[in-house]
Amino acid sequence: MSDSHSPRYRAVVSDLRQVFPQPVSDRVHDAYLVFSFLRALDQLDAMKSVSPILGEPVQLDYEAAKSRRVADNPQSLEDVTSELVAHLAGMFIWGHPRSQINVVPPPTIASVIGGLLPSLYNPNLVSEESAKRVAVAEVEVSAMVAELVGYDPATSAGLFTFGGSGTLLYGAKLGLQKCCPNEGRQGRTQRAVLFCSQQSHYACLSVANWLGIGQDNVVQIPCGDDNQMHIDDLETAIRREVAAGARIAAIVATMGTTDHFGLDDLHAVVELRDRLVDELSLDYIPHVHADAVIGWAWSVFNDYDFNANPLEFRHRTVRALAGTHLERAPDSQDQHSREEERRRVEPVRGARAGPADEQASQHRPDRERDVLRRLEQAVRARQVVVVDEVRKSRIDGRAKQARGDTRR
């Protein structure tokens, strides 16, 4: 082959190079990268409206999706970008003022940038050589969270996971290593069980499936009206399972349920665990996993002065925050300091509502009727998308109460 004839694949490779960020600074190509991203943001912004969804509602067609194939010829970056934007059509906007959604948080600008920048170079957290300071960030975040919940950052450790189910997966795996230390090499030879409340996240069942514990070996403990796990029932269940020869993979204490923010008594769970280790002569200490995927954010108030209330929260807000404050992790506090903390917070939790609360309570029925009326009007005008039939039924029930309609 003569030098004057270049193989066709080289032209393809040359074109492909243009769709990657350049490894060496190239002002023209760098500007093309930024412009391409800005153009995608403009297309996305054009999909916003007074409705809390991007674009219009869409019908998902999975059968048509199965017919998609890799094209014979490459598409332009502009065409691919438009298709990527189109795949976001119909998505719910969590932070929209007309949205009523629970748990799912909107990302901050800093978090968007934090996700974008590493994606340019794809750091691999499996090793320091391929991650560098991104690996340090994992330790930094772990130390920050440890300090927030009351652990000693110097003796604590953590790692990034793929989400809330990932945290529970690692927690249950740690518990299995404690109760069945040789299973990693030999496989499990004894039945293991996982305890959680009836209000706990369904991830408990998923994790039991993934780890081979078995969904039938997830023991769900009844809860009270406050969605808190009954400690007496937990003790009865633990004694029953241990007597039957089971090992305890984990006891999951839920620190904030997704619907009603129910809080299990973490102190009581740990104290029960420690007592039963002695009474039942266990040769291991069962792992307690505090599932705080929802409730961890309230740990920022762990050092808040509820009596001085420097942020001037309403009284009922202070009482609610004080209630979550008492449920923080116990291992950094001895019994005496916990009692001191309880004496400091209990007066706040039991305090009478202030004038602002009382005045709001007097006008609450009228305000609720007005909110419900406007909400129903918005639904009829298709300005609010109801994504949860359960929430819609609750809204309808409250509307009937506001109208005085008690018919079944």
C-alpha cells in the first residue's frame, strides 16, 4: 500500500477523536465542548413551563424500544444531544414550586458541577493511582458525616455507594461477616436472619435476596402509631430466632421512614442488643445498621441550641427537631450524658405553642380549605401532575373533611 493512500479507518478514527474531550488543552475544541453542553442546557430549559414536568407527559413504549439497533453510520454530536434531551421529556422536576413529591431531593449547582467535572476524566475509585484526590474526597465526606452523627471521625470509616440500597447492602454484609465469619470462603452453613420494622424500606427484602439471606428470613417487627418499632416485640423475635439456631445478620433501625418520617429508638435497640449478647451467650455481637438515608440531614441540628433558637423557628418546628435530635447515634454518649441531653431537650419538646402557632391554628381550617380549593383547580387545569394515586386519595379525603362531607 502506497503512502499516498490512507486506510479508510484512519478517517473514521480522526472523526471519532473530535467527540472526546481533548487530553491536551485545545482552545477551539474546549470551546466546542462548552458550547455543546450549553446548547443542550438551552434545549432542556426550553422544556420548562409552569407545569412540574419537562415538556409534555409521555407514554412509555417499551415494545418500540426493543426495536432500536446501533446505526450503521455515526450520528453527529448535535443529533445525539437532541436525542438525549428528548429522553428527559416527561420527567418530574422535584424542586418545582408546584410539585408535591416526597424524599427525592433536587441537586444543587455545586453537586451538578461535582458530577460533571469527574465525568470528563472518569476517575476509578478502585485504586489511588486511578482516582487520586477523588479517593481523598471519599474519606473527607466520611469524616464529615461521622462528625455530624456523633461518631469519632478518627476511628470511623465510610465509602461511596450506589444509593440507599447500597448502604444497606454494605451494612448487612458487615453483619454477615460478624455472625458468619467464614462464609466469604466457605459459603454460609447456618441460617441467618435480618430484623427490621414493618415500616422499614423495601431494600431490606432486596438486600436479603442479593446476599442469599433469603426474603423469608427477614423478620419484620410491628410498629406503633408513631411508626416506631416495638422494642418488646423485637426482643421476643430475637429470642425466638436465636433459640431456633439462627444467626443475626443485622438489626436495622430505621432513622426516618420515607412516608411519615418514623424513627426507631436507636438507643433502645443497641441496649437490647448488648443485653441479649450476655443473656443468650452469643459468640458474636450482632450488627446494628442505622438506616438514616432519609434522616441523616437532620443531624446538622445535633448542636443546635433549641432553647435559644437562634434561627427563630416556630415552636412546633423546634419541638419536631428536638425529637429527631434525641435519636442520634448512641456510641459517642454514655448514659449520663444522654440523660443530660434529654433533660435539656424535653422542656422544648413539651413546651406550649407560642402566639404565632396559636394564631396559625385558629386560621388553619380556612387556610386548608383555600389550599385544597386552589390545588383542585390546578389539577383540573392540568398545571399539577398527580403522580401518586395514594397522595391523591389523601388530598380527596382532606377535601371532604374540609367540606364537612362525612359520607363513606
